[in-house]
Amino acid sequence: MKEKFIFFVSTLLFLGCNSKKTILTNTEWLIGTWQSQTSKGPLFETWRKTGENTFNAKSYYLVNLDTVLFETVELKEVENKLIYSVSAAPEKNEKPVSFTSIETGNEKLIFENKLHDFPQLISYKLISKDSLLAEISGKIEGKFQSEQFPMKKIK
């Protein structure tokens, strides 16, 4: 009987240690390469998991077969929130801007920074396993503005 009890407790401890679930676990649908058609040409966003609590992304355009970096993103879990830190292309010499999650789920992410000029909100909504809608929005000179980026998963 004692052996059965020890086996049962050991199994529970093993499963408990290996089933650590983070907020990022629910957002793994972002991982991959996504493409959106824009007025500047095709925009790509490639997401990858770079640590237990971190994803990184690069947004870039293809211009005449050249890759032109648009921005980089770090998505990191900190104290049960996701922090979305975006950096413009290095030549712009700008500091990263951070947005904090206000909604996280299996199919939707919303990040907010009320102090940023534009956007103040960034969202991703999973439409299907190979389709999502990214959106930036907020106020510019007191008027609400929004820009949507329908994206298809290509990798």
C-alpha cells in the first residue's frame, strides 16, 4: 500500500511540474510567418518563441526582392501580464515603446499604452488557424483612428 501511495504522489508531482502553463501558452497561435497586403506592398510578420516566457517578432516589407525591416517586437510575460515592446527599424534610432495586455485569450490579444501618441491600442484576433486580424488604433488630435491588417499564415 505504501508503494502505491508513493507512486501516486510522485506521479502527481511529476505531472504538476511538467504542466506549467503560462499566459503565452494560449498565444502560441501567433508563432509563424504572417502576410498582409498593404499599399506599400506585402508586409510580413514572423513570430517565434525565444524563451519560456518570451516571443520575438520581426515585421518587414519585401521591396524589389530586398527585405526592409519595419519593426521588431518582444512579447514577454511579466507578473501575469504580457508586455508588447515594439522597436522601429534601427535607422530611426527610436526607443522601444511598451504596451501592456488588457485582454489575453486563446483567440484575442489586446495591448494598451494610453500615453503613446499613436497607436494607443494594438490587437490581434485569430480568425482561423491560418488567418488573423491585427489592428492599431487610438486618437490622433482627438479623433479616433484605426488601421487594420488582415493576415494569412504562410509558414
